[in-house]
Amino acid sequence: MAAPQNPTLMLCEVCQKRFERNAAFTIEFFKDRKFLKKTTEPDYYETFYGAEHHHKIARAALLYFMVGLALKQHLILASQDEDLLGGSFERLAQDYNGRFLEENDYQFWAAYQPEYVATLSAPQRVRIKNLNAIESCIFGYRFFLITDQRSLPPDSLIRKLAQNVDLVIMQVESSKDLFKDFEAFMEERG
């Protein structure tokens, strides 16, 4: 996604450098597993799901990574007269460029499904609890970012996970009974 290879994106130098940092982060996160602290197995008496616990600083880095992907995909689609982010584009671009994403409390989380470990998908629009959002699947990780400024309900499982001290990424395999419990989490994607 370098600017010379994609002149229609017309990226400024600041954004280009940030995109390059995002690319470096993906190696640290997905390949080197630099931020992984521990994994927990599901305990059917205590928890519905297994999870990866990553260091809390990974949350901000993943947020910039996901927003960067969304911004690039929006620009690519815009050159084809399509739209991904709608009215949220200007706000996301400004916060991304100014490094204000973490200050503005974006609602972001991830889930891990090992059976999709070979999957790479560009960000696409989804609705979550009647809010606009984007979703992308990368090496089995399904990333979700709400682009509306309205908040999820306080009782939302998604919101509770997002407020955890660590970055908690739920794990689920559709071939196991665990998937039935995970459906409650996924039902929030309206």
C-alpha cells in the first residue's frame, strides 16, 4: 500500500509513515507474538470462552492498525465510486493523523477463530446493536470497530470485554460446543 504503488490514494507523508508503522506492528503481533501475555482455556463452570490476553498497549496499536486499514480501504473504494466509512471518514482520518484515536475512546475489540487462520479480508461494513461498524478477518482474528460516536449499552458483553485491563481476544472454534456459548457474543452484531 505504498503511495508510489497507489497514487490514487494521495497519502500525505505523516499517514504514509503511520501506515508503515502499522505494517511493522502486524509482524510483532501476528508473527512474533510480542504482546501475548497468556492464554486461558474455557472452564465450563466459570467462563464461556477461551481467550488470549495481550498487553494493554497492544489495544492502541491494534486500533491504529484497524483504522489504518479502514482508511486505506475507504480511499480505494472511493476511487471506484464506492463508500466504506461514510460521514465517519473525516473524523477517523483526523484522529488517525493527529494520533487522537485512544483519547476519543473508540469501541474496538477482536475475536479469534482458528478455522479462519488462512483468511484475509478487507474491512467491510456491518451493524452492531444498530450502530455502524467495520469488520475484517486477518489470520483468524476478526476485528470489529464501531465507527458511530454513540456508545454500546452498558450491559453489552462486547463493551465489558473492551474495558478489560488487558486486551482480551476471545477464542472460539465452530467445531466445538464452545461455539454455542460464543453465539451470545456474536448476537450483538445486529
